[in-house]
Amino acid sequence: MALFFDQAWFDAQLKELGATRDDVARLLKLSQEQVAELWKDQRELRGAEVQALAAYLKTAVSEVASRAGVSTRWS
């Protein structure tokens, strides 16, 4: 399980792009329920998902990993 998922930060990043959690679901090939689990801190992003989300949000992989509370180290 994730250490802490920063919902507000992710929602703000999505808003800046004019994107939604549904867009995240499509990007990561997850159901809406699985994305809701991420936001509720009940599911941890996998490495490939962190990388895909970082590219989509145009931010560093380490930033996404940190904001998602992923315990894996990223460079």
C-alpha cells in the first residue's frame, strides 16, 4: 500500500492539463474503481504507472513517486 497519496496535488496537476481521473484510468489501463483506490491510498502505483503518469503530467518521475507515496526509489 502507498505511504501517502497526495490527492490534492494530483488533482491540481490534472486540472492544469484539463484532464480528469478518467483520463488517468485510460492512460494507465485501469478501471475507474482502480483509480479511485489510488486516490484513496488503497492501491500503490507500479513502476511503469509512475513513469507513464510522470510523462503525462510533464513532471519528474521522482516527484510523482514521492507524491504518490511510492516506497520504491526513483532517480
